[in-house]
Amino acid sequence: MPFYFFDTDDGCTFMQDEEGCEVRDEEASRRLALEALTDLAGDRLPAGEHQTWKIDVRDTAGRRIYHAEIELTGEWQVSGEPKPPAG
């Protein structure tokens, strides 16, 4: 079975996968990457109104074979001054 590495970036922390895992094929690595990306985005609330979560899939030669990202942009839609961040 092919071996792939899944590198993640949540806008604050880049994590290079040093262990990797065996996955059936490239399409299965894509599905696994998308599942991991949605988990990453759902792990915590963003610090502000803009956040991007990214994942790259690499093969054993170090080539990036797949990239996906989720971008969040929040914006108040009321008149007046912008609301301060919660917290």
C-alpha cells in the first residue's frame, strides 16, 4: 500500500507529518485529507474574523500531490461601529 504524509496549517501552527500512514491510493489520501481538514477547522473557534486551515498530502518522494484549504471570513452586518471581539 502507498504511504502518504499529511501536513497541516491552522494559520498559527504548521505541523509537518513525520510519521505518515499507509493509504489505499491517491483518492483515499484525498478523502482522508478532507476529513482531517474538517476536523482541524472544527477543533477550536478562530481567534478573529479571518482564519484559514490548510492540508497538504505528500508522497514518499516528498512531492505534494494534493492541497486543500478552508477559509473563514466573518463580518458583522449591522450598522454602526464594529463589535469588539468576544472574550
